[in-house]
Amino acid sequence: MKNVISEKLSILNQSHLLKHIKELPESEQSGLINQLETLDFSVLHETGAEEKRGHMEPLYAATLADIEKNRETYRKTGIEAIRNGKVGAVLLAGGQGSRLGFNKPKGMFNIGVNRELYIFECLINNLLDVVRETGTWIPLFIMTSTDNDRDTREFLEEHNYFGYSSDNVMFFVQEQLPTVDTNGKLMLADRGTVSTAPNGNGGWYASMVKSGVLKSLKKADIEWLNVFAVDNVLQRMVDPCFIGAIIESGRQCGAKVVAKAAPDERVGVMCLEDGKPSIVEYYEMTDEMRTRREEDGTLSYNWGVILNYVFRTDKLNDILGMHLPLHRAFKKIKYLDENGNIVIPEEPNAYKFETLVLDMVKLQDSCLAYEVEREKEFAPVKNKEGVDSVDTARELLKLNGVEI
């Protein structure tokens, strides 16, 4: 098998990955060969070329006023679906808190001031609100990464899942993709391991399938999955009104959105692309798109996504075999140099490849954009200070009556 791998690497001009294999114990040699056998080499063909976008049009949302008119109907429909076990929650928690100066899983970050209050705790508290409202434990699937899986599991177990039913919590590990340096070479993390990085938030469902968690999903007959990010401490998930609105609308998926704070706000925006639901990133928008307004003065491209989506599981299965585009990100990535030394770069030095959940929306035929109040549901913790930081999230938590 080693000869087969060696020949393949030679063809791909990646033979350097086996440079140190003879220096390794037999078990580590086998580990490296096993990794190379399963490695996704398709990243070597990714050029990072800009994706050609289609014809963009505004996509109009169910506004706060629209939702209020139908709140009781939506809520009743949503509660019924939740009580019948048709809805599951998927927490994307594979990231580390490095941008916060915290070298543990981001969900373990203590955002409290006068008391301990962890990001995981905030999210579980929000989900517990729905448990109390519906009298139903909601299956919670938590996506970790190879780097933070153990820490995450141990932390939640140590804290008794912050009051959540451990019987209804399932973990799965996000798949990895190899990293590539600026010369198109795959990298070694150490003498016996090829450098890899998580494959982005768009890989969550494929990772669920590969991990075997999908069996639990099918056994429970779950029809809807609400996927959301770990770094928004005000995130309201499996919101009965949101679930009910999607079901009542007959759409294939739903996205919680907030009205943009300003035309140039750096946020992805819901739109129609060639007649289908899509998301256009802030840097892709033309000046005309950024500034265009409706007759009532509101921005035409007004609805910023907050990474809180609901998908139908049967539609997810339909798109499972479809190729999601890989997006290149230039990052600082630790590597083993040609002299066998571990290098921790101070500047970006290599590319990691990510799939994005927004590309999954583009594979749906229809999507309900569902407006929520920014101050009540959008408190991202992306930076140590400044915009979307620990401090701004703390202020929003206090505004919503959360003791910190």
C-alpha cells in the first residue's frame, strides 16, 4: 500500500509528504499512510477563482409586522412540530476562541463579568426556553472539530450540560481538508501528519452523515434541522414561531435575518439569484445593490443573515452528493519545514479550504427570510474588542435582562 501511495504522491508532485516516514515508529508510519489514503486531494485543483454570479434581485422577507399578524398561527404550528419530534437543533461549535485570545473552544469562553457565564451556557439557556414552552426535549447535535472535540465533551459533561438532557445531546466531528502553501504544496503538521483544517460550516450535514449521526436522525423521524453558529450569544434556536412560519409558507428552508444597520454594513444579504434563494456577500455587492431603495425608503437588499437556518432533511439528502464550492482563506498555519522544524508563522502563509452553509441555501428552490430584532437576537462574539466583540455582546446580554 505504501508503494501505491508513494506513486500517487509522485504523480501529484507531493512526494515530500513521505520525506520523514522512515524516521517514524511503525505505528506512526501506518497512521500517516492511512491518512494519505483518505485525504481529499481535490484541493490541489482549486484555483480560488471568483465564482461567476447570476442575475441578482431583491428577496423580500417576512417582516416583524408580518410575523406579528400571524404569530399565534405560526407559534401553534411550530409547537406542534416540536412536540411531535419533527425538529432537531445543530450547533456549529468547531471553532477555537483564538481571536478572543482564548486557546480553547469558543463555546467555553466566559463572557460573564460578575459571575461565570459561558457562551455554551447562553445558547443552552436559550434552547431551554423552548423546552419549557413546549414541554419537549429537542435533539441537539453538536459539531466539534478534531482540535476541540475532547475539550468540548469534557467541558459540557463537567457542567452537566447546563441543565440540558444529556440523553438528547449527540456529538459529531467536522471533516477536515488539507492545507496548501503558496507553492501549491500540501503541508506536514509534524513528521507523521499532513496538515488539515476544518472544512467550513457548509460541511455540517455531510459530516453528520459520515459520523453515523444520521442514523439517529432517521430513527427519530426528524423532518427539520435548525443549524446555528456558536458565536451569537443571543441566538434563538428552534424558535416555534420561526419553525411554524416556514411550515406554513411551504418553503424548503428558512433564514433568520436582521434589517441592515447601514448600506455598507459588512454582512451577507439574502437575495434571489437567477430566481432562486441565495446570499450575496457584502464585498460582492455593487454600489447599485448597496444603495438601491424601495418606494418606502427601505434598502432593497436589506436582509442580513445571522447564520440561523432551518432545512428540510429530505432536501438535504437530495443535495448530499452535490459539490459545494470550496472557498480559499489565506491563514497563518503551523507547519514542518524542510529541515524538520515546526514553524509557527507570524503572517498568513497558506490556504485552508472551506465550504459555506450559505451555498447550501443556493441549492434550495425556496427560502423564507424571517426578520428578527437585531437587539434581541444578534450579539456575535467575533473579536476581542471593537465591533462584534466581547464587550458589545455583554451590553446586548444586559439589554435583554441576562445577568452577567
